[in-house]
Amino acid sequence: MDDAQQDIERLKNMVDTARQEIELAVMFHETWRPAAYDTGLHDRIGTSYAAHAFQIIRLSLRRELLLALTRLWDSNKQAVRMSLIADRLRDPIFFEALVQFRARRTSLRSKFAPEAMRKSLTPQRDQILNLINKYSEGGTASEVLKKLRMLRHQHLAHRQLPNAPIAVAGSDTIGQQGEEAEPVVWATDNEIEAFYQDNLDIIRLLLSLVQGLAYDLSEATKVYKHHAKYFWASARGERTEGHPDYRPPLLGS
């Protein structure tokens, strides 16, 4: 196996690992979403004792989502590295080797097959590079990735829950004080959502470009969203009729 073939195989393995990571992210995010935004669910939980377990589950899902997303952008040489993927795709020699590799795997024996494959793959490569560049140094959303990396390094392993009963509504965006009592600016929920969607697009395009797989991740989100709907439908606090420890409201309250 020559060097180009080895590089292609390494990229294929990296993309497959990224697929597994993004599938985890989809599971976490679509299960978390109702816990964060379903006001009817918040009303059922209220400020009951059940709110503690609810908040633990909700924050754990959010934490695991952010860890999964940031792992896709790791700098560890043994991990998925978007920077390395971008370097490979920018290399015209490597990209041409990938085109020839993909063309050989088709059933077409025409001498025009590589040209047709190149015409098909080039727009996908460009879209991937544009999305990776968006979060790379100097990109329009590079600060979002910096915030998420700082959050992972400084905070995710140390999140604590309050001891008193808590309300379940509200954002999961973190607030924290810096050394001079100045608020640290974390990524907002909207920025995280955009980052999540862009990563879905990157992995979808990479699977098509490198492995020739048409994998619509939006279908996976629908599946997990459907499952989450039925799971959270059964969640309720002890002040909700039907709870095993139901406590009816006091007369006159």
C-alpha cells in the first residue's frame, strides 16, 4: 500500500470515528432539548423534589453534548482532528488521490469516470473547508470554539448543583465569575446550536466525500427526538396527579 492509500485509509478511519461521535451528540442533544425548552414539562416538574434529579439529567446531557462536539475538534494526535482533515483536503495531490480512489470503487469503467467524480466531489470538499474554516483561527465563529474549549477545560468536570429546591426552566448557558469578579463570557445556547448544526453538516459531507455514504443525520435527529418525546411525557413532580408520591394542594392554597 503506497503513502497516498495509507493517508486515505487513515482519513476514512477518522471520518468513521467522527460519525460515531456525532451520533452520540445527536442522542444527547435531542434528548436534552425538551428538558430545556418544553414549558409543559417544566410545569409538571415545578420546584418539587423531582426537580433535582431532572436537573442532574438535563445538565448531564448538555455536558456530554459539549464534550462530544469538542472532541471532534481535538488537537490530540490520536483523536479526530478537524485541522488535519482540512489540511488533507486542501492538499491537491491528496485530493486527486481521493478522487481516483473513489472513481475506482464505482462500477464505471469509462476513462471519464475520474473527471465526473472530481466534478462531484469538489463542491463537497469546498463546503467542508468553508465550515471548518468558520471555526478555525481567524474564522467568523472561531471565538465560539475557543469558548467551548475553555468551558471543557475549566468547568465541565466541576459543575455543581444547588442544595435548595430549584426551578427547572431557563437556559443551560453557564454563568461564572472570573478572578476579578467579572463575568466570563461562555458560548450562548444559540451559538452552541449553530455549532451543533454545522458539525452535522461537516460529518454528513465527509461521509459522502470520503466513504461514498449518503447518511442524512437529520433523519437520526427525528428518531431520537421521537424517543425523547415519549420518555419526557412520563416525567412529573410529586405535585402532579399520577405521581406515586402525589401531594394534593392544601385547601384554600
